[in-house]
Amino acid sequence: MTPPAPTPARPVDLSMRRMGSGTAWLPDSGPLPGHHVMLGDWMVMVHYSLFLQYIREYGTRGAYQVGSVNWVMLAAAHPLAGGALRLRAMASAEPWTVGARGYPELLQVAEPYQGDIVTDHQHPHELLSETAVQYDRAVGSDLALSIYGGPVGEPALGPVAYMHRPSAEYDPVAPLGHHLQDVTHTSFGVVTLGAFTRAVKLEGSAFNGAHPDENRTDFDPLRLDSYSGRLTVNPGPEWSVAGWFGHFAPQSGAHAHEAFDRVGLSVIHGRRDWSSTLVWGANIENGQLRNSVLVESTRQLDRVNAIFGRAEYVRRTAEELALVGSVSPVARHRRAHAGLRARDRALSLSSRHGSSAGSGAVPAGGVEPVLRKQESPGGGDLAQHPTGLTSPARTVVLTPCSPLPSGEGGEGEGGDE
């Protein structure tokens, strides 16, 4: 007697390895981070990251700091009405462990803080950067619909956020292209509708296009004033390719800006021991395309050793670098950093099955704009003009403790050099 053919998996029965940040997809062949447990009909996941770090950056814009980049993510799934209900929450202590000004990062976008401008720092995570609900339901043998939303979450815009990418598992420092790629992973107000098969996902979002304010421990006003769309294709178990478009409504206040658009593309390749990501993200402002490109990779050599690296190309405006008075509106910057991470064998467990502890160092290089003051052609007041580049040195010493992809940017405050 011929056995019956197996029932094909429904599109809602996707591997948990595919779950990235928000509604973004990862490859199915990548590592499965965190701790997972069944509580009755609930599948519960706890995913966390803790980096103790000392950062020292040299040069006229450099600073130093001892702090901690950290976050914890909780996710729970339960069958409901023929579909799947998913609850998600993410929290971080970075408003205290790196301070409200964030941690030093040369050439990162300057941000307002208490009436002043903080330069060359990456802001801390919000105390609550995601509290969202998602519901998926199959409407055919190979088609499902989804709805995702909450007071704070991630719209269908950008790649998988960097702290959730296996390719950045041991690198807690935010990319310089963060503000052109995945900064919307914390948006106060988001609703996303999607349709997907096992290989393709099309989704659209309405979300709050305002940048979070400097108070990282409260909820910002909720609104839906911007929109985005993203198409993701997973052609095989080791690949995930996504492209997106977003429109940001004009904003007032400390982070005021005119309306602009954002476009981008990401390619993620993942295996259990090696993950790599390519991201292109750009803003279209006043008809001009401002680009950023990121390439990063992490290779797990064995249970206790890993090697990782990241290289970036970013275009910055003079305003973003707080180069007041500069006549050159855009500066180009390239940065590459690589690190070798070794975990103490006596303290380590596999990052796929439990917590790990260890230490490592991340050297980084880049270019820093310098200004030369010279007399204006007609005499009188001095004008500032960018005339050259200097090469700052940067050292980051990390002590990670995590069962998952790395933490994100934020830190306690140190002194400027």
C-alpha cells in the first residue's frame, strides 16, 4: 500500500530561523539564536545580548568611554483561529549603561541633545524599542496574509536591523550608514500589511517618520505620517534578498527635515557557521541621491572562536557632521574595521544553545574632515572650508556575553580628547 503524500508545510509554518527584526526575513540556514521553550501551546523565545566595552577614539573629534551595549528580546507564538499570533518586545538598559548622549563613534550623524549638538556619538537604544503584535493566516495552499503593528516597532523599510543580523553577531557598534539604512527599526507608531508565500513576501507600512527624541525612556507621540513598501525573496535556504522604498513626511522640532524618500537593497547569505550581508541604502533629498554601502561578515571558526569584519562607504552632509559654516554640502567617508573574537573556553557555551562570555578587540579606521579657516575673497570675516582629511585611530575593547546576534549602539559617557 502506497503511503499518503506528506502534507506540504503552510506558508505560516516558516522556520523560526527566518525571523529577523520586525517583519524582515533572514535565510533559513542561518543560526537559531536565543533560548526556546514550549509553555503549553506557546512557543517562547528569549534572545539577548550584553557587551561590556571600553572605547577609545583618537583625534580632535575623539572620545573615550567605559560602558555596555545590551538588549533583550522576547517573542511568543500561539496558534489562533487557523493562523499564528506572535507577540514581540525588545528592551535595553543603554539609556543608563551608555548614557543619554550615547557612545563615541567617529563620523556618526550629529544629534541634538538638551539644546546642544552631540557629535561623533551613536545614540543609545530606547528603553522599549519594540512592543508589537503580529498575526499570520494562510488563505491558500501557498499564500498567507499578515498584519503587524504596535506603539513602537519596525516598518517594512530597510534590511534586518544590524543587531539582529548574524553577520554582525559580535560587533555591537552601529554602522555609520545606520541613518540611511535601518534607523527606523524603532518607530513610535507602525502598522504593516503583508502577503507572502514560502519564498516571496510583499508588504507595506504606515509609520511614524519622526526620529525618536532625546528622552530614551518614554514613549514618543504615536502617529502614522509616512509610508513604505518592501519586497523580500528567499530563493533558497541560504539566501534572503530584499528591496524597499519609503517616503518620510516633513518633521518639525529638534529633528526637523523636509520630506524625502529612502530606497535600498540588501543581500544576506547565511549558514550555521558563516553569515555575510551586503546593504545599499540611500536617501533621495531635493532630487539628490545620497548613498551608503555596507559589507559585513562573521565566520564562526569553532565553539569558542569567531572572526568578523565590516567595511562601509557613507556620504555625509556638513550639517550631519556639525561642520558649521562649511561651504561643501557633502563629505565622503569610508570606514573599515575588522576584529578577531576569542571566547574563554572555560566560560563558553555555544551561542546557538546558551550563554557565552569572552573578550576581543576591534580596531577601526576611517577619515575625519578638517577645516581650514581663510580670509574670504573680499576680505573681512573668515570663512570655513573643508580642505583635507586626517586619519583617526580607534580601538574598541569588547567583552560580550550573549546567546545571539550582537547588541546595538549606545553607551555611558566618557571624556572627550
